[in-house]
Amino acid sequence: MDIRQKYLDYFESKGHRVVPSAPLIPIDDDGSLLFVNAGMVPFKGIFTGEEPIPNPPRATSAQTCIRAGGKHNDLDNVGYTARHHTMFEMLGNFSFGDYFKKEAMAYAWEFVTSPEYLALPIDRLWVTVHENDDEAFELWQDHVPADRIMRFGDKDNFWQMGDTGACGPCSEIFYDQGEQHFNGPEDYMGGEGDRFLEIWNLVFMQYERDIQGNLKPLPKPSIDTGMGFERVAAIKEGVFNNYHSSIFMPYLEKLGELVGTTYDYDAPNSASYRVIADHLRSTSFLLAQGVNFDKEGRGYVLRRIMRRAIRHGYLLGLREPFMYKLVDTIGKVMGAQYPYLIEKAEAIKASMKLEEERFFDTIDAGIKLFDEELENTTDMFNGEVAFKLYDTYGFPLDLTEDMLREKGIALDSEGFDRKMEAQKAQSKASWKGTGEAAATGDFKELKEKFGQNKFVGYEHKTYHTKVLGLLDENFKHVSTLQPGMIGWVMLEETPFYAESGGQTGDRGELEGKAKVLDTKLFQGMNLSEVEAKEVISADDSVVAIVDQDRNEIVKHHSATHLLHAALFDILGEHISQAGSLVEANRLRFDFSHPQALSAEEIRTIENWVNDKIAKGVSSTTQEMNIDDARTLGAKAQFGEKYGESVRVVSMGDISVELCGGTHVHNTSEIGLFVISKESGVSAGVRRIEAICGATATKYVFGLKDTLEAVKAEVKNQDPIAGIGKLKDQIKTLKDELQTALSTTKKQLSVTQFNGVNVVVDEVEAGDIKEMIDEAKNKYPNIAIMLFQKKGDKVLIACGSKETAIKAGDWIKEIAPVLGGGGGGRPDFAQAGGKDPSKIAEAKEKALAYLEENL
């Protein structure tokens, strides 16, 4: 049975719109979540009233979720319990102010019990409700006897999104897996055992909680449900562990082939198999969706998961990369539902293998350090050693804690934190986003009153329009902006492009009234940041004029699309966009690729793009259905929010992408394209920076001026030949100087002291290090120190061969006499001084040191 498809088909037959699984990185990220961790997250804006209720006001989805960081973190339990996963699929149905408790219960019960769907035996099912929800208790009795309905308190049966906002009681359906299989002390309804397994949760969003904690009934109560796909699959297949279902067994079997030992649940190492199987799924999905290994934020969570899996492979005896060899298996298991796992398989493998190689390079040394410290540990593992494992050997803290948990030993977290703070360890700023303004500003009033304003900038750069509303620089509502004030303006129609899709926001002016500094999107509204020149009020008529920079921005944006196509064509289909920036004077494009580009590859990419520019290919835009766009082959980026209707930008058949940005009408308008830099961003991610248009022209003329200056300096129209002649002349002069110095080099005076050859002297010319080496080669046992004036400084060097004198200790005693310092090895040391007038005194002290120590 295809449970996932059955679920979606059932709710579609009940008038629900089937919504594809949203990306694991929350769309319109406000920083409150690292990853989508529940099926309702993509609909959060609808539930909170920030987005309009769709038509129909009901939806269903099979949503991928990750719980491996932040508040919702199941990582510690994964592999050791039957039902915890870092990534799971949540099947959900949602009502946005439409049906409520009665219908939600009826739908759930029919799907769970009907012979056409799950057909679970009714005598195995139990239901829970909130202790104060008499309505739910009464309604459930239409389906299940009262003695199978349990009442629980807030901890188990009340749901809320945050400390304030929409919330309400919830009701859960449990499946009894059988007393004959589970008879522990916690295996009762409401206990912590595995006998009674929760499979469905119905959240009745009927209240709004204010800041004082008071509950106010919502005018339009809603429904949010979730059914655990992995749990239900295990039940239907008659197994008592999610990992033993057809969802996970292919990974365990393939891993057994790599290890050379078939997976056995009763074996001591079986948890390691399950950890790897689980972590394979989450790492594959995150890599496919553009998350990359990093030192902070989401990339750091990805690295933690991956390295935890690698370490468990190490426990199974694997000593070389293995995770990447399992990627084809996940494509076979989940590729039909999530085709991008197959499309991105080679990129996933390349990134995984690179990360595995990095960690395998250090894992032996790290585990050796861990084991050595463990021998000296009784009950508390040294926090500084844990930090060294993290900082030097790449062991995420969670991995060290995981290893300690297996030994029953605690970690000195304070010691780790002290070391981490001293190094200004990672902050979460990278994933907090820019949601603070949206969370605290007065946007709701604007949105409720005006909705989303209209962007007319594709056709117009100058437009007569009207001011709808105003916010000050702190995003608070104001009736006017006075001259000199910074604030935000919402125009009825606006030609200013709001920053999105990598393209920077437009600047310009409200003619005579304000300078437009930037343009951004807030909750779907296009707002321009302005500096007022005159008083600006709501309902003012204004002329909005986009800055001329837009002409260069469109060139760089279209060049970015050509660059993307070039990379795909030249480097391979594994190329996936990982970020971009488009400004008036440059572009930046991040993409998945396992290694640095060669000079030849960079030149090939440049030539490819310039060829398409020279051909003058027309650029067209079309509004079409998202499915038609995908059929057309349009490239889409994970994390971008696309509606049913999308804008497709095509440059002939060279480049077809979903894009809301502004572009040239013909590629010939871009002008020259030049790659200015290629570099690495993080593991498996490269960055290309490039210029075109007026910036590229200015760059070329600058190179021309520099070339002419070089020709003049070397006095040769062929600068390479001129530089070559200069290098020959320099070599000749160096040889002549060395000859002259060797003929004038001072002959060192060697004396004997206690059987040791001693030289303490000042020299005017020559390389004193070479002189010391020559003396050490000439005499079997020698202690030598030389001084040489260098302007108003002194250079000191000394050496020792087959004597009791250590050069480093000797020079540390003498250098302070000259106002300097230095050090070195026992056989050679050097230092600098600031006072040449003290050379005679330093020589005397150097000899006195020898007398005391020889």
C-alpha cells in the first residue's frame, strides 16, 4: 500500500488542495526555526493571519520535517529507540477557518479504520482529549466507546505555536501494538512505553493567547493535523520498529554489504546501523536542497549529523568514505516522491565524500585523544579536551557527548564553554535571518488596510502613484515623515524592485519629496526606505523614479542566468545554485561543486557566456502555471516561494529559469563579461564573482592604462620581453654584488676557550647567517655570535656546534643589552636590537656568558 498517496488522494476527494512538501529550510524565514519541524510550518502565515486564506480553505500535504537542532532536537535518541528520526514525513490535513472538530474527527477515523484505506482494527485504537475539552469528548463517542477516550492535561493535549498567538487543545489517536509484545511497567495507555503508539494528532486551534496568558476565542477556529508516515508504515507492515519497515531496511541491507556483516537487531552494534540509515536521509535531503557543510547555522547542524554517522561507521569497522555509496539507494527508495534526490545524486555524493574524507583524516587522532583522556576520567570529562576535539579534530560537541553517554560519563560543559567563548565561537546570527523587523513592526495594520501593493517596475522606471502608508525607521506607523527623517513608504503602485532572488533593491527618488535609499519586501508588501526632503503624508501623489543603476543591475542579473547555464553545461548537471547577489557593479554566484575551478575552466566559462552575449539572444518573460514551467525545464531554487502562477525568464533555449527579477531584453545589452574571482565558500560550495556592462568596460580600460604604464617603465612595447630583460639585469647585479661582498668579507678571528672555538665579533658586510654556517662547517666545535649594523638597528645571529652552549639561550641573554629580543634553536638563533651604540657592551657580555657556561 502506498500510504502517502492514499492519504493525499483521500483528502483531495474531501475538497483539500494537495500542496507539495515545502523545502526543509522555512520559506520566508523569520529566524524562529532552523528547519521545518512540523507539517503546519509552511502554513504558519495563514494560521497567524499574515497571509490570506486560500481557496479552497483546506489543504493536505506530505511534509518532510527535520528535528535535529534548536528546541526540537531528537538527535540523541535516534538509532536507540524505535521511532525517533532526524528526518521524517508528516502527513497532514488543514482547515483554515473552514471545518472544525466534528469533521476533522470523522475524516481521521474514516481514513484510519475504513477497509479502503488503513483498515486498522477498531479494538486496537484509543483516543485522547484535553481534560477540559468536553466537546471533543462527546464528539469522539460517535466513533469510539467512551471508555477508550482518555483525558489528559496541558502537557499532553494542549498545543501552542509560541508563548502568545494561536493555540488550542488537541486530540490524539493511539494504536495498541499488543500486550504480548510490550508488557513493561510503562506499557499502559498514557505511559512512556512503546505498546500504545501515537499515530495521529488533531490540533483544534480555537484560542489566541495574549501576553498576560489569557485565552480569547478565535473568530475562525482552524484545524492542524499530523499523521506519522514512518509509524503507520511500520504498523501496516507488522513490525514494531520503524527501522524494520520497507522505508529503512534497504539502507540497513546495503550498509551490511559495505560492512561485511548483515544487520542484526540483537547485535551490540545494531544501533550504529540505524543511526547511519536515519542520518543518510537527512543529510541527502539537506544537501539536495542547497544546505552545505559549514561551521555555523544550518550547515553546522548538517555537519553534526553527518559526522555522527561517520563515527558510527567507524565503530562498524569502516575506515574510508562509505556514506556516499548509499546515495543511490535513497534515490531508489524515495526518488519517485522526491525526484530531486535522483537529479542531485552526483552532487550529493561529491559533497558527502569530501566531508567524509575530511573527517576520516582526523578521526583516528581524535578518538585516540578521547580514549587517552577517558583513562584519566572518573566522572567528568575535561571540557578543554572536548573543545580540542571540536576545534582541532572536527568532532562536534554533540558527537563527544554522544560518545560519553555510551560510557555513562558527564561532560564539563562549563570548561568547554569557556574555551568556546574565548575563541568567539559560533553564533546563531547566520540563521536568525532578518525577521526582527517583521516581528516587531506595524506591518499588520498596513497589510489589513491595503493588502499587497502592485509592482509596475517591469514596464516602468518612472511612475505617477500615491502614498498608501508610512513607517518610521523603527517600522512603527506614522502619519507623516518630516524633512530629514528616515522611514519606509508603501506606494499604491511602485516601480521600485524589492530585494529578492539575489537582486538588490532599487534606489531612486520620489521626485522633489524624498531620496529612495533601498527597497525591501515585508510580509509580501513592497516598501521603500526613504530620506524625506519635504513633508510626506498618506494619500500624497508622487512621481517615483528608479535610479539609473537599474540599467546595470539588469545586465548583471541576466549575466547571472547565463553563468548558471554555462556552469551547468561545462561542469555538469550536478551544479546547483547555493546563493547569489546581483548589484549594479558586480555579481556573485555560489554553486555546488566539489573542487576549485582550473584557469582553463574559468576561461572556458567566460568564453561561453561572452559567446551567448555576442549572439544577441532575445530575452522573454512569461507568466505560466508552475507545472507548465517545470515541463518547460525551468530551473527553480530551493527556498524560493513559488505560487501556482510563476514568472519564467528565457534567453532563447540557452537559459530558462523561474525568476521575479528584472532583465535585459537582449543578451547583447550585457556587454563584456569578465570573471574577477573564483573561491571556496564552504565544503562543496564554490563562488564566482564577475562583472559586466559599464563596470567591465571601466575594468578593461584600467587594464589598458596599467599596460601602457608598464610599457613606459620597462621601455619596451613588449612588456613581457621588457620585464624579462630587467630580471636578467637584476640577476647579473646580484651576482656582481655577491662577488664584491665575498672579496670584502671580514675574516673572522677565532680564539680557543676550554677547548672550544669561539667567535664574538662585529661585521660590516655580508650575510651573517651564511658566515655562521661556514664557520660551523669549518670547525668541529664552535660557539659563534656576530653583530651587524643595519641603519639604526642591529642584527644579531649566533650558532653552536658540539658545545654545551645553546644558541637560543645565549641570544636571549645578549639581545636585551641592545634593546631587542629574539630566540631560536640550540644550534642557531637570531635577534634584532634597537641600539647600535651598545654593540661593544653586548660583545663583552657574550664573552662573559661563554666563560660562565663552557
